Amino acid sequence: MSPAQLDLFENPLARARRLKAQRKFSEAKRILEHLLELQPENNAAKASLADLHYRTGKLRKALVLAGEILARDPDDPRALIVAGNVMLKKKKPEQALEHFELALKVAETDYLWLRVAACRLELKQPEAALDAIERAGRLSSEPSPETLRLQLEAARLMDDIEEAEKLFTVALEMAPEDPRRFASFVISLAGKFKSVEAARLSAVARQREGQNENPDLLLFEARNLLRARKLDEAAEVLGHLENLQLEQRQQKELARLLR
């Protein structure tokens, strides 16, 4: 049976969820909006569309739809999660935490505990964040990249550099091999550290096979070394970059750093 034929038998909500996972947001949006035209009171479809708006950066639309659901059912966990995610994105961790904790009373999941941990970290409460991460771990068989990212951030806030380095090394095992995605993964983890430590973690990451001359990581290291006034070390990294074949965006960044 072809994919098109399979679509005829697939639940529209399941199809929209699959398309969102594939980042085919326009297709998923069409399906959900059509479903809501037929079934305006379908809270599951409305929550899925609210989540889609959140993922695509349309935070106000996401919050409006979540609010419509919560006005009818204040305990709807899907709407509470979307509202919490929007509040966290808007840097309102106290409000986000309220929504996630309400959702936990309805349906306890590892995802929700990790969201609570993210709120605690934004509130500079690393011990409470680690407690939430531990509770998430009871509901999951193995740590996810998000779990490790949150643990790493907690270690950073607690100035536990030794633990941060251990977690960083474990996280690298989950990093994608593609150089650009690898660099993005590493920078998302190392970017919150002080400049010298961020550059050092990036250098550790480049020890992975095939990543030694990763230009995005070298640029990241040069930026941080310059910020830290480590001029000799920065000059060495910049000199190495001048000998690499760079994409246009990387050439522009290098030229800016060399000024």
C-alpha cells in the first residue's frame, strides 16, 4: 500500500503529529485547521494546533488556543503544557512552572518533570532542578540529550566544573556526526559557560573523529577567547581558520573576528 493510500486510513490527528515530527508544519496545519472546521470543539485538535504554533514561534496564537481549551477544561494537560511552554519561551518561568505542575497532577510524565527542571534552572534553583530531573529518570529507561543538557546547566550554576565536564563528555556520545549539526549541538551545551571554559569544552568536542577542523567550532572558540582577552590563543585559532576552506557565512564571521 502506498503512503498516499495509507493516509486515507490514518487518523488525522496521528497524521498531523507525524508531520510535525517531520517538521512538515504547513501540511500539519492544513490538516488540523480542516479538522477544526468539521469539529470546532475538538480539544485534541485545538491543542495540537496550539503546539504547532508554539513550535513555529507564533506564541500569541498558541496561547490563545490553549486559553480557549482551559476556559472549558482547566485540567486539560495538553493545553497546560502548551501554555507552560509559551510562558517559558517568554522568560516567565514562575507562570510556566504553575502550568507544568498543574499538568503533572493530571498526567505524570518524564517530559513534564524535565519542563519543571527547565523552569527551576531559569529561576536559578539548580538543586530543585536536579530533583525534578531525578523524578523524570524514574519514568524513563535512559537519559535523553535534553536530560543531559539540563544536568549540565545545573552543574554550571553550581560551579561544579568537574561534573559539568563529565556530563559534557557523555552528551557528546549523542551528538550528530554531520559537522554543522555537531557544532550546533556542542554550542548549545557549551555556550552558557564562561568564555574560557566554553572555548575549552569546544576544543574537547573537536577531539571527536572527523571534527578536529570543524570551522563552526573553531569560530566559536575564537569568539570566546577574544572575549576572555586570551589574545595569543585566539590568534592561533584564527590563523588555523585562515587555512581552511570556509563557507561564505563562515568567511564573513572570520573577517569580523580578524578586525
